Amino acid sequence: MMHRKFTLFILLTVVCIFGIPCTSISQRIIKGVVTRYNKPAAEVRIFIEGLKNSPQDTTNENGEFEIFIPAGVKYLSFTEKDDFHSNQLKLSSKDTSNFISMNLDVIKGVFNWKAETSLSAASSFFSVYQSSGNNNNISTILSRALIHLDWKQGKYTWLTDFNLLYGQSFTSLKIEDQQGIRSVQANAKSGDLLSVTSSFSEQFSKYFHLTALANAQSQFAPGYSDPDAPARGRDLVLISEFLAPVVFNLGVGIDYRPNQYMSVYYSPCGLDLLFVRRPELRQQFGLEEDEATNVTFGSFLNLNYRRQIMKNVVFATKLQLFTNYLKNKENPAFERPGSIDVQLWQNSLNFNFNKYISFSITTTVIYDEDRQFRLLEGDDKLGQNTGATGPRTQYFHNLGLGLNYSFQSKQH
């Protein structure tokens, strides 16, 4: 009997001396903060591995928590009340840190949208060679709409952007004819852009996404080589209109997104499809009258950057470049291999006086070897036609004071 009591006493002593310290070493208290879209996430439920039926703790209004971790637990799970966002933390026995920072990811498909609209009175300038243009400084009414749609689920993202712009200019021309010198009112387009970009991505590292991207770019209304021709007693010469041309880009590549302000997409295997709806306009784009499309194979770069650079000042730029790999056997002068088309380079600087009123500076550059212009002498749209054609850089800018309004869905 005494022997059994002595044995039991020895066992209890060993447990007290060795067992309690070992248990205390393996158990710990972890503190931390949980964020969603880089903001504190309140009321996030925290589950311990093996005890997922009920949360063991919930974050406070600042996203903070403090939880006791039993021995042997390898995972913690963090889930929002609406189950839209979740994440999991793997605990390491070698990790002695007792503070963590956890950012929640989307686990259900979430759809968001945002729209920005503006109507501005502007002064515009067009280069000599401009598909919608006039090369005077003129008064302009310009309207713009930017629409952004996005769907996210875990590491998958589907983004769609609409960039819409249209404007009308109003100017007074001095005409000299048999009646003498007189003033004639004229109007023309001061801007015309219809651009849609859609991409589907799978994130495979912190900053990189495998992305399939499609882009289409055209215009809304007809463009003329000299839109003021009727005021001068001349005939209008049509050079472009809706879907004449329209450029499609299709490709698979890598999208680099280092932060929320910038995205750089590059595809080494992109298709560029040119479609011209009007037969009489096809020749100036390197097509025959009975040939509506031309497909080229090359690489495509799409860069987007938008950020508030100082209080109430926002800078944005969008750049699209395409390089062709293949020769055009029928028309060697068109789309030479290695040439770079600037399909769109648009920059804007917005000074927001308040929520509804802003001053903006916008520049646009386009250069496409498929778009042929009649070359004129003297850098003047009214100059003599040389009889030659060739690609030229299209440039215009706007300085405008306008009204803005933006609205968006509730961000999940």
C-alpha cells in the first residue's frame, strides 16, 4: 500500500516539474489586427482548428483581437459575418512572434461598379493630321464617362472598363470670296473615343496575374479631313466613322499590379484585328474594298495608372502599344514588322475645386501605320495635296472647366 502511494507521489511530482512548463511553452496568446481593403475589419470571427463550430473570438471596431492558442493547434481561420471575405493563418512552432497582421480575401464572387461623368467647356487644339479634327484653337463642349466594373472571387478577377468621350467645337471662320471678307460660324468634333477593355485574371504571386485581355476601340460619329469645308464652299471628305475603323486586341499575358494605382499588362502573343465597315474607307487602312478585316500577330502592352498626387489633384494615364511580327505581303508599307503603333496614349490632370467642379488638362496621342493621311504641304489642312499618303501622329489636347458627378455600388 505504501509502495503504491509512493509511486503515485513520484508521478505527480514529475508532472508538476516537467509537464506544466512544457505545456506553458507550447501554449501562447496571439494578438493582432485584421484588415479588409487596407482598413480595419470589425466583427471578424476567429476559429481555432478543430473548434470551427463556434468562433473563439471576434475583432473589435479597430480590427484588433487577442486569443489563447492551445497546444498542437496549427491553423486559425478568419471569416466575416457575411462570409464574403476569409483567410487562414498557419501557425509555426518555430515562430515566436505573438502579433500578426491579417488581410482578408474574397471567397465569394463579389461585383462592384463605379462611374465618373463630366461635362466641360474647353479650349481645344488639334494637330494637322487628326481623324476628327480641326487645327485651330476653338471653344468646345466636351462630355466624358468612365465606367469601371469588377468581379472578384479569391484569386480570380474580372475587370471591365469603358472610356467614352465626345465633344463639339464652335468657331468663327473668316471667309474671303466675291462678297468680300465675312465671318462664318462652323462646328466640328472636338473629341471622339469609344474604348472598351475587359480582362480575366488568375493571381499566381503577390503582384502578378495570368490574364486574358480583350480591347476594342472605335468612335461614335463621322470624321472629316476638313470639317469646316462646307463653310468654305468645299465638299466634306469622309475619313472615318463608327466601326470604320474599329481595332480589336486579343491576347493572353501577364498583368503586373504592384498596388491599387497601377496595372501593366503585356502579351507576347496578341492578335490585332482591324475592321472597317465602309468599303470606300478601306483603302486608306491598307485594305481592298471587298476586304473588311486585316489580322496581325504581335505583342501588346496596356498600362493604366491613376492616383491622387496631392490634395484634390488626380493624375491618370492610359497607354496602349502594339508591335507587329508579320509582313503584309499585299501592302508592304502597312504594319511593318517591328513598327510600334500607339493605339492610345491619354493623359489627364484634374484639379477638383469641390465634389462637382474641376479644371482638367487632357492630351491624347494616336499613331497607327494602317491609318493613311493625305500629305499636305505647309503643315496646313488647307494646303496643297502632295498626292502622297502616309501614317502621321494624331494629337490633340483640351483645357476645360467642368461639372463632375460620380457614383458607385456599395463596396463589399
